[in-house]
Amino acid sequence: MIRMPRAAHEHLSPTGVPPLAPLPTYPDVVVIGAGAAGIGAARRLLARGLSVAVLEARLRLGGRTVTTSLRGHPVDLGAHWLHAGPINPLVALGLARGEPLRRAAQENHLWVGRRPGRPAEEAAFGRAWAVADRAMTDGARLHGEDRAAASALPPGLGPWGQRVALVHGLVSGRPLTEVSLHDFPSMEYGDNFFIAGGYGAYLARLAAGLPVALATPVTALDWAGQGVRLDLGARGTLRARAALVTAPMMVMQEPAPALRFAPDLPGPVRAAIDGFRTGIYEHVVLHWPSSPFRGRDRLASLIGGRLQPPGLLTRVDGTPFHYFELDVPLARRLDAARAGADGARRLVRETLAEQVGRGCLRDLAVPAVTEWRHDPWSRGSWAVVPPGHTGARDLLKEAVGERIWFAGEALSREQWGTAGGAYAEGERAADAIAAALH
Ligand SMILES: Cc1cc2nc3c(=O)[nH]c(=O)nc-3n(C[C@H](O)[C@H](O)[C@H](O)COP(=O)(O)OP(=O)(O)OC[C@H]3O[C@@H](n4cnc5c(N)ncnc54)[C@H](O)[C@@H]3O)c2cc1C
């Protein structure tokens, strides 16, 4: 048997755990998971007058959003961008609460072969983005049959086109050869925000006062009789009228789900869950005071050279912190070599030495490397829709047996894979549950 390594970020603790309320003994609704979807749902269910118990497997809140403290600075190990400002409920709520949101910079860095890109190169890169994005949007609209998003990319875009595909593959969670074309254009990326103090810390603040039990994994959900009965291992059982499941798709997938259903879910629901692919996106957190990249919160595209970072966010909130992102091919390479976090550190140094020169790396430190793909409560960064699986997000919005609902990033069409999408889905499911139970 292959033993999965422990996720390298697991020992890093969150910056804050707010006070939580005790659980009711027989809640109307039990919410499985205290990530963005679970927090959004619990707040909305309570506001609708229902009693709620949130059960969370981890010792902390926030799921795939968590802020830790590195060298005295708050640093997000999961979600960091508040994407899609105009439709992201966490932006609207943050503005209403007076949270310290800031708009993401529009300026980016382009480096080509160890020097800043020239105006003609920047223009060529911009054209490649526009052509590729139009081709994929049109491809999704014009062709009836779903196929890989990569197949819509026009040939002849050269190295700029390859770079565009690499970045889209990173932010999609898998190479575009494995991503549904029909699902792809649904992401609304414009108008992003960041939040001072970290996204994870913000989500934890939103959970203050909610009835959450931490360190309480649900191993089975029994819906054979009336309502639902949750198996909590050594902690016994809990009954409720209905359940909202926000565990990541990967955690529920056969053949070894960490959360079982008894009786098993209806065939189409089971197929919808199992058909998602594991998205991979990992942060290698750099502390790099003398980095050649200036300006706050800018993305850098480093082109030319054998090794290229698929994503680099520089000078986060004006600090020396940078994120070097790992995509599927890089994570796969590290895992095949069983290289772990130290392998990621070597890879970053090797890549940046090639791109900016070894002399620029003298004060580079790598204080954290994430491994969400090896974390037992996420098993990946987000769920990806492969070609032919587009119906899954909507199918999972239907209640099962009038007592089980699903929510989470995987169900969001327009904000897929994001914390804002997960929160919105939590609220949507809460409204559906309230309508059914009242
Ligand atoms: C490195 C990285 C960077 C990212 N960057 C961004 C970004 O910049 N912007 C963005 O919007 N999104 C980003 N994302 C994605 C975003 O973090 C997720 O889409 C979002 O947080 C998912 O929220 P959720 O509520 O659906 O799931 P989760 O946050 O995973 O919450 C589910 C909860 O269920 C719990 N759970 C699982 N199984 C059980 C069980 N059996 N019993 C009890 N509890 C259980 C888990 O512990 C977890 O707390 C990133 C993700 C990663 C990994």
C-alpha cells in the first residue's frame, strides 16, 4: 500500500479562532463542513430562524481558506483573491462590514529571458490572451458537443499562446486538455479584490458565534429513516431533520470516501460526484526582500528559459512575500520523486535562478509550501469539470430524498472553484432548505 505523505502545511496554525456557540441537541439542519460554503449556509439558516449544528473535521475553521502568521505577517495558505467582485457575496458583505478590502492591481510584470518585456512583447502577449479567450468562449457557444477547452485554442499563437494555456491550466486546476470547454467560460474573473489580514482570517471572523463543533468528522450519513443520522465515530451520533453537505467532492469520491452515505446516493448523484477531477494549485510561499519585482500585488509572467513558473504573485500587500504557484505537472513531478516540501523549495530556486539569475536569490527564503492534494479533508484544491461532465454542478443542486442538500465550490457555475462561489452556494442551499422545512 502507498502511504500518502502528510500535507506539508498542516502544522501551520490559523491566525484566529473566534468564539463559537454550543450545538443544539436536535437541530433542524446539520451542516457538514465549516469552510466558506458551510459558514455562508449556517449564517443564512440561522437568519431564516432554523436551528443549526455545524460539524467540522479539522481543528480549525475555513477549510481551504486559512490565514497563518509567517514572520509576523498574515499569509493565506489557501484562497487569497476575492475573485469576481461584482458577483462575489464576500465582497459585498465585506464592503458592508467595513472590512479592509483593496482592489487588485491591473498592472502585471512580463519578463522575457532575464529582462523586463519590451512594449512589442507585451502587446503580443495581450493579443494572445484576447485571441485565446475569444476562441474558447466562441467554441463553447458554437459547438454542441462538449470537448476539451484546449481543442478550441487556435494554432499559431506560438510561445505566447503556450503561456496563456499554461496560466489557464494553472487557474483551472488542470491542463486545458482535461477541462470542459462548455464549463470553462462560466468563470467571471474581472474586478478582483484582496483583504488585509488574509481571506482565511476574514472567513473565520464571519463564523464568530456560530454553533460549530471542531475536530468532529462525520464518517457516515444515514438517511434510511426519518430525517438524517450522522455517525461521528467516538463522538457518537447526531440526528437532524436535514443535512447540508459541503465536504469537497474529492473527499466523497469512490473508491475510498471519507464520508459515506447509507443507503448510497442515487446513481446520477453518485456519478456526478465521482466524475469531477481533482484540481491542483499549490502555494510555495516566498519571503524575498530583494526580489526584482516592484509594486504591490502584481502577477509576474516569466517567459523564456527551460523552467517557467506557471504563476507568480509578487509583493503580496506590499510585503516581501510572494506566491510561486504549482500546477498539476509540477506537483506530479514532485510527487513522483517523493520530493516533498524540500523538493518544492529546490524547484523554485532552480526555476528562479534560470529566470532572474542566481545572484538575485541571495535573501530568498521559502517559509511555507502547501500540499492540499495530500490533505485528507480536501484531497485537492478544487473540483474540476472534465469534458462531458457539465451537468454535474446543476444536478447536485437538487435535494436528495428531500433531506440531503449539497453546496460548495464545485456547485458554482459562475464562480467555480472559488471561496466566493462556495459561500454563494451555501446561501443558495440554505434558502432551499428553509423553503422546504418551513
Ligand atoms: C492553494 C489554494 C489557493 C486558492 N486560491 C483561491 C483564491 O485566490 N480565491 C478563491 O476564491 N479561491 C481560491 N481557492 C479555492 C477556494 O479555497 C475553495 O474553492 C473554497 O475555499 C472552497 O470552499 P468550500 O466551502 O466549498 O470547501 P472547503 O473550504 O473545503 O470546506 C469544506 C469543509 O468540510 C470539512 N470536511 C470535509 N470532510 C468532512 C467530514 N467528513 N466531516 C466534517 N467535516 C468535513 C473540511 O475540513 C472543510 O473545512 C484556492 C484553493 C487553494 C487550495
